[in-house]
Amino acid sequence: MAALGARLLFRERFATAVSTAVSASYMNANFVGIPLATYVLGDAALSTPVMLFQLLVVSPIVLAIFDFAQSGKVTVSTVLLQPLRNPIIVASVAGAIVGISGVTVPFVIGEPLRLLGAAAVPLALLLLGMTFHGDGVLATGNRGPVVWATLVKLFIMPVAGWWLATFVFQLSAETVWIVVLLLLLPTGFNAQNYAMRYGLSDRTARDTIALTTLLAFPMMLIAAALLTPN
């Protein structure tokens, strides 16, 4: 729906519209989702299914679409091997294997990896800030797609999720609150990474990340006031 809206409203070409849709739907389930699930919901594992679904299902499909738009063709092997070309997926799978197997990683290997992992969030924020050099949010003539992506991310998706969870799946009030809270997560950094990698609307992704990160927490407070019992 987000891609269709971008096509109809802003006459974006197919790949750019898909990139805008990624900005409107790809959630920051790692850097924001895990701490939020830990301290607000009391269980970090609640964010894990979202993160894995995005990495193992959404990302390969999106990257295959971008490959097709760029080269004009895509093969089954390209789609199947796409996760193996994503360092985030490879690192996540490797970490899961080590954790499940109980293998002890030697200090000389594990400590540098731990330090690199600890630097991930500040480096991501630093790189995002660097992309604003020379212009600010909504200063590049892409206001329409950014506002559309932000509207989808922080209003249409949570409302749709609330409606489905409440009236279609008839989940408990607590579960509905969890669903809505996770859907209100801001746009993840991968939206910009993918756009930059394929030369698409990376500034739309950048501005959407900034706006949704700024507005997500006020929207969560509103959702909490509406959905949680007094």
C-alpha cells in the first residue's frame, strides 16, 4: 500500500516507490526495539520475531526487487543467496549458532567483536548525522514522500495492526498493546542502507528515519493512554 501510494501520489518509479515503502514499514527492531521491549514490556524476546522476520523474509524480497529493477532480471539463486550477502544476517546467524551450541569464543577473538558490537549504535547515529551535512530534514524537495512514509509508519500501520489484533485475531488487551507498541517503532537504519546501496531515494529514507525517531515516542505515549487500563 505504501509503495502504491508513493506511485500514485508522487509519480515515483517502481524501485523508488518500493524504497519509500521500506522507509514506511521497516522497523528499528534492534537498536530501539530490544531496549524498548526490555524496559517497557519486560521481555527483550518480544522484539526478536520482528527483527528475524525483517532480516530473513523482508530484506531478501526487497533486495531481489531492487536487483531486478537495476539489472532487469532476477533468478531463484539470487533470491535464495541474498541473505548470505547481507552481513547483518550472517552475523545474526553466526551469533545464534554460537549461543545455541555453547561454544566458548577465545578472548582474543570475542573481545574485539564485542567492542565492535558496542560501537554499532553510536556509529549508526554518527553516520546518519553525517548524511545531514549541507541540508536538514525536509530540505531536499522530498517532503511529500517523507510525510507519506511517516504517516504510514506511525499512524496507518499501528491503526491497522490494532484493528487486526482486536477484531480479526481477537487477541487479549495486553497482546494488542504489545502489537501496537512494536508497530510504532521508528524506521530502521537499513532502509537508508538499502536505498544508498542501489542509488535510490536515500534522503527520503534518511529524513523518514529522523522524523519517525523524533515522533515515535510521543505516539507511543498516546497509544499507552488509549490502550492501557487506568
